[in-house]
Amino acid sequence: VKLATLVSMARTGDLQLHLRIQRVLNPVYRAFFLSGAASHGVLARLARGPVSFEALAADVAPAPDAHRRLSAWLRVGLALGELRLGPDGYDLRGKLAKQLADPANDAFAALLEEAVTLDRELLIGTPSRLASDQELTLADQQKYGRMVARSSRVLEPYVFEALAGVVPAEGEFRILDVGCGAGGYLRFCAARNTQSTAIGLELQSDVAALAQDNVRKWRLEERVSIETGDIRTRAIEPLFDLITLHNNIYYFPVEDRVDLLARLRGSLKANGRVLITTACQDGQPAIEILNLWAESTKGCGPLPKVTEMVSQLRSAGFTAVHSKRLTPGYNYRSFTGKNESTSRSGCPS
Ligand SMILES: C[S@@+](CC[C@H](N)C(=O)[O-])C[C@H]1O[C@@H](n2cnc3c(N)ncnc32)[C@H](O)[C@@H]1O
């Protein structure tokens, strides 16, 4: 390119625009490539050392006429710096690629998958849905249920800390986990207190099936049961020492939350507690995307504001209401409240 062309482009601002777009596009391409490679087992395959093209093709692209496409796709990975090609074949070069290849980091692979599927669709599709006054439905999310259950696990260390504050290490203790997802928090509680018992309630049947499989795998069937159902229609009986809602208070409209909380209070024994863990409104992009999803989905509501959640817990009759920030740099919080009444006056009729 001639210097004069560059100077002219710089003058009009076109050169800066090219550079700015490039800076945005490369991370987007990286996210798409890594997500595809992680969710189809390619990262895991390459993590075990250099793999020849033939061996890789035999695993991931068995049709002979697919080999040129595989080769072109691998070249993208090389160009992004995520793959390396040596004398013995392909292996992983990027740090993130190596970490995502580790099954222990599955929650982060799911988070990336969520960004390039659900979040992508949400952000790109919102203007046209606004123009035609269309809302999303929870049924639209059904196909992502398992992925969301997997990605929610990135919050585990923070939720574990909050649970350790309310689940005693010993003694009989009965827990209801509303919207239990894959059941990881039920597992934590069962390990923390080996005399505890729990019910995991889950609205989506395929997610409930995943939780049930996990409970079986973890050999907890005797102490933990999974119910498919909706907390809004579940019978109210004061049976539980602790009711938890992790990452789902925004599945309920703001105006229904006091009734929901009162219903939970009615299901608690005297002096039982509720624990809610949730992202709260704060202006961070990841939080605003979650808020957009909740605002766009029929029957859901915005992420809570801290003062609003505290006052709703009090309005539902909870005492000793506390809120605590659980993560650095991200407004992820716990809210706790106590059911001090010994009567069932807190039950909605
Ligand atoms: C984002 S996921 C979180 C799952 C799990 N609590 C976690 O933190 O990993 C929210 C879950 O709440 C469930 N849920 C939403 N509304 C519910 C309701 N009314 N009754 C029971 N479960 C509900 C959804 O089906 C979904 O699986």
C-alpha cells in the first residue's frame, strides 16, 4: 500500500476505523472458535499432545470430502494463535484453549458457549423483537437448559461460602433448594452436613432429569430427592430449616416477589431461614446482559436492586434480613432472612 493511501485514510478516519474493528473482531472470532472446539471435544483431543491431521480427521471429520474443510477450520485456530502445528501434528498453544480443554473447567466452557449462543441471539435479536413487540419465553430457553445449568457453576465458590454460613456442620437439617439446576448446591449441603436431607425443586423437566442423574451418581438418593414442579403451586407446609434460591429470583416478576417470599416463609419451620444468592443491578456488561434476558422473558423480571430485595424480604415478614456482597468486582450477593414467627401467620391464603 502506498504511503499516500494510508495518510489519506488516516485523515478521513478510515484507518482508525479499520484498526478499531479489527480489535473487536479478533476476540469475537476467538470466542467462536474456542467455543466450537470445546463443545465438540476437539480441545480435549488436542490437549493429549500433538495429533496428526489423519488421526484428528478420523475422530472429528470421518467423511473424506470433509478433510479440506477441517484443514481450513484448523488454519483459523492457527491464525488466532490457539493451535500450533509441529512435526508431529496439531496441539494447543493458547492458554485459554488449554484451560478450556480441562473437564474441571467445564463451567467456563459452558459460559463461553452461552455467550456465543444465547447471549449472541439475545443481543442481536432484541431490536427486531422490540420493533415487533415480541417477548422471549422460558420455552425458548429450554434448549439451553443444560448449558445454563453447567455455566451457573462458575459461581459455585461464592455460593458455597454463603451456604457454609447458614448450613450447620451437624445435626438434622432439612433444605428446599428452589430451581436446583444440576443439583451442585444440594451436593455441597449434603457433604457439609451428613445428617441433612434435602429436596431440589426444578421447573424444567430435562434439568430436573439432569439433577436426578447427578444425585444418583453422587449416591445421595437416600437423602436428596428431586421434584419437577413450580414453587408457586407447591403445597405450603412448615417443613424446612432452610430454603435457598440460587440465581433465579429474576425468574419472578418484581411485583410477585413478596408473595413468593411469603410463600417460602410459610414453608419454613420457626426460626428457619431463606437464602437468596443473585446478581444485582450494577452496570457491568455481563450483569446488564443477564438483566436484559430477564426483562425480555415473559413472566420474569429485572435483576433485584439491593435495597428493593431487602425491603421485599421484610415485607414478606422475614426478620434479621442481611445482604452481603460475595464476589469482588461483580455485584453478586447473598440475602438472608429469618422466619421468627412460631405461628403460620406468614402464609399467603
Ligand atoms: C439460572 S438457573 C440456576 C440453577 C441453580 N440454582 C444454580 O444456581 O446453578 C435457574 C433455575 O431456576 C428454575 N426455576 C425458575 N423458576 C422456577 C419455579 N417457579 N419453580 C422452580 N424452579 C424454577 C429454572 O428452571 C432454572 O433451572
